[in-house]
Amino acid sequence: MGKNLATKILEAHLVEGELIPGKEIAIRIDHCLLQDATGTMAILEFIAMGVPRARVELAAQYIDHNLLQTDNRNADDHVFLMTAAQRFGVHLSKPGNGVSHQVHLERFGVPGKVMLGADSHTPTAAGLAMLAIGAGGLDVAMAMAGHPFHLPCPRIWGVKLTGQLPPWVSGKDVILEMLRRHTVKGGVGRIIEYYGPGVATLSATDRGTIGNMGAELGATTSLFPSDHRTREFLESQGRGDAWRELAADPDCAYDEYDEIDLATLEPLIACPSSPDNVVRVAEVEGVRVDQVIVGSSVNSSFRDLMTVCKILDGRRVAPHVSFNINPGSRQVLENVATQSGFMSLLLAGAQVHQPGCLGCIGMGQAPGTNQVSLRTFPRNFPGRSGVKNDRVYLCSPETAAAAGIFGVITDPRKLGDLMPWPAVENPEKYVLDDSSIIFPLPPEEAGRVEIITGPNIVPFPAFEELPGELAAEVIIKVGDNISTDAIMPAGNKVLPYRSNIPAISQFVFDQVDPDFPRRAKEKGNGVVVGGENYGQGSSREHAALAPRYLGIRAKIVKGFARIHKANLINFGILPLTFKDPADYDLIKQGDKVVFRDLRALVASVAREIPVTVDGREIVTLLEVSERERQELLAGGTLNYVKKGNL
């Protein structure tokens, strides 16, 4: 029997283990991706390892999240990242050059390579048949230092695409259909591999959109084949020599199957406040819209923006609508301008912002009180926009443009009464401009670069190893699908402290329980209790690192999201699950928790960890590898590495 494409790429990069779903494997990393919200801490972790230069084929640091310079902190950290990138042989994409996912797709992506990125939307590179995985900053720093990446071997989920998308329906509707069917937990522990005749009808940027939001399914990553559409995109970028054909064998098998007939899809929309709260646009038509934003992390390619330009050409957005454009890259903006799209946006009343994440990470563009915001973004978790009780919908560029014109949520197919369908294609040859990318210096020059550290950079905190016994208190109890945005908020108030753990720790659970940091610090040793899919969403390791700084030593939940669980282990927090999920109901905030013989149990490869909760015993499960046990015993991965391991 033949092999699917994901298996082929994993086999070519396998360093340790066997490709048995659920068993730990280690794979070689070709590319590393960092962005500034995670990169400052990742660079500090890389520096702590004492490695003189990045030891991967290509590493790239993007400044795309913390673009607002309301004081010295972001500007100082940008200089830190620029000088560190020069010192360590890392490509640097300057502020305003674009979002990491879009720029890497354009300028660096190579079919068949494996990329590890300190951003959960790294799988955008699926658009170029890269096996691109999101991870915490420490995991990426380790990969940059030349270490393999460890993860549980995923199941391979084959999704067959047939047919062709009808007019006014786009790649965003494909991934919204997947979320409608399978929820934010549906992809956990899986690589989603798309195949079938419908794949050839999707451009590289359509595929990038689908890969990007595979993260919202909880998937390890997504993957498309490398075919004539991949070559078409690489040649348009002047990088045709990077192309090679890659596909699953015709007689291959998958662990799971699904099928989508693209021709049957219609415009879809994710309602507040979860990416899987998906309905047909026609079901919510007529809802007044106050704000529309196109672009940022996803749907920010040339095709997406130019489609909006064509729809708005010669028209005005509704008077009460704030219509915003966040290009994915400087290249996208330049090419839209070259084809006169920029003037269409301005004359329609749109606000065009610099290429970057902006409102997607809560960095400005917050909606007003009780306002409805339609966004082409990948996430609408509660409060992510920067406003509590926000009303954020996720949709395609076509649906966003229709809402801008009509002022209410509108099925974009109704635009067919006003204009022909704008069947926009990506350019055969893009206008190229790499002037905002700083390329690595030769090693001898790089070694003389001084890393400039501003006052906002605080040394990495020291953590103790796992104690023999642990007495703690339940500091907070939360429900299902708690996101990393709920644990550690983003936005312009919080993210400037990303390299200052004592300061950023004061915002842990800020939207859920603002008193959490004080209680955690007072108690000394704390436990967090949660439900299913705990830690979904962003890869930001601060959602583990800051609670650890506050004294959280264990989290007991019904189930973890992959990246967050890995981050907890990296910083010495026990990731425990209930053996009996009904025990969740027996625990309340303030309960006293005792772990007896804890260190011995973790060291003895015990799967079951008994916990005494207010005098009664429950059983939790520690489902980690032997390597991860050693990291937990050491108090975290850095402690483990400093002892000469790996």
C-alpha cells in the first residue's frame, strides 16, 4: 500500500520513534518562524542555551504583532529583535513588512520542508505543501539551537475535495464548513491532509487560508499537495526553482476520512463567540454591522483584498460602517496598488492600515460597546477584540464586503444583482520588494554585532525542580474551551510586557477573574482546574510561563489543547487530566489539594497520580513521555537542558 503525503514528509524528517499515532516522535526542523509577541522571550531562551548561531536551514523573525508604539517598550524590543537576529543568523522582517504567515508563504516557503513556528497559525504554509506546526517559543528556540522537535505522532485525516467552489464562495467557507462539522476540538491529535480533484481548483493562497484556520480545529497542522498551482505561485514570486511535485500515493490510506463537494458550499459565518459557531450567512441576514475588518492573520492575500476592491469599486460603504483593510504584507499592498485597487478602497470610504496583525491580536481596532464586528480573522474568542462581551463574527472577504455595502449581514450572492462576480486570480508575476527584509550576516560579521537590550527586557525567571510532595490550593476553576486569550490576554495593554514576566503575570485570567494573580501569589503553590480543550487557540507560552511564575504547579482538566500542554511541560507545570471526568464536579475554588509522593510517582513512570482534595482522594492521569517526565522533574525544559541533557 502507498503512503499519504504527511507520512512521507514525517518519515523523511524522523529522528526518533515510530510513526504510531499517540507515541512520541522527534522530527528534524528545516525552518523556524518567530514573531515579536513570542519572539522576544524565545530569543532570550535561545541566548540562555549559549548557541552562537541558528542551526536550521532558515530562521525568520517577524515584527508584525506589537506595532503600536505608544511608549518606548515596543520600539526598544524591536531593536532587541533586530540586533539579535543579526547576531544569530536570522532573517528579520521589519515592522510594516507584513504578517509572518503571509510573508513566509511569499518569500521563504518550500514544498516538503518542515517548519516550526512560535505562532499557532504557522500552518498557513500548508499553501505551499510545507508541514508547518505551531509551538511555544521555547520549542522553537530549541529547534533553532539544532534540537529536534518532539510531539505525539498525529493521526492522518484525509479530507477529499471534489467539485469547484461556486461564485461568491471562497476558501474561507471551506474551513468554516470543517469547523461547522467538527468543532474546535475535531482536529486534536491530527494532521489534516486535503486531496482529491477539488484541490487543483484552489490557489496556493486559498489553501493557505484553509491551513491557517486548521488551528481552530485544534489540528497539529494541515497539508496540501505540491502541484501545478504550487508551482504557479512560486513562479509568480520569482522562486520557481524551489518547486517540486509532492503528492500522496494513489493507493494510500488515511486513519480517518471526510469529503467535501466544493460545489455544494455556500457562504458561511462563525457567530459570537467561537470559530465553530458556524451557520449559513442567509440564517443571520439583516443583523446591523458597525465594523468590518478584512485581512490580518488570514484572508489578507492579494486575491482576498483585490476581491474586496472589485466589489467596492464605484461604491461607498454604508455611512454607519467602519470598514478597515489590514494587508497581509507590503507585497500585497504594493500589488493591489499597482492594479488600482488602492484608490477603489479609498474612494469607497475604507481605512487602509499598515500590513500587520493589528486587531486580530487585539492591537487596536477594538469595536465599540455592543457593536457588531465582522472580521475575516481566524478567531472570535470572547474578549479577544479588546472589548468584553464583544460581538465578533468571522466570515469571508466576500461576505465582509457585502456587509460593508449594505450595512447589515448579507449573503454575498446578493451582490450578483449589482455586479458580475469578480473572479480575481493571483498575478502571474508579483511586483517584488524585499527591501524590508534584513538578511543574515556572514558568521564572522554576525559575531561582532552587539545585542541591544532595552529596559523592558527582564531576565528569564528561575524555577525550582518538582518537590517530593506538594500542598496547594485550587486558585480558579474554569469551564470548557478556555483559550489562551482567556488565560493570558493579548492587546496593546498586555503584549508590551511580553519580555517582562513579573509584569505580564499581573494579567493572568484578567478577563475571567482579575483577582487571580493576587490570590495565586499569596498562596504560594496553586492549582488550576478546567474542562475540555483547555488552552485552545494561540501558541503563546506566556499562558503557561506567567502562571508558573505566580506559583501554579499543576493544572487538572478534562482535556488539553496540544500546544498549551507542551508549554506547561516546558515550564514545569504538571498537565493532569481527570481519570473520571465526573470528579471535575467535586472540586471547587479554594479546595486544599495534596500530592503525596509526587516526585517519586513522576519518576517511576506512574500514569495515575492520586490527589487528595479536601480529604477525599481522586485519581488524575499524567500522560507524558519519559523525556517529558524528566523535564517536569527538573522544573522545566531549560533546567533540563542546562543539566546537559538533549
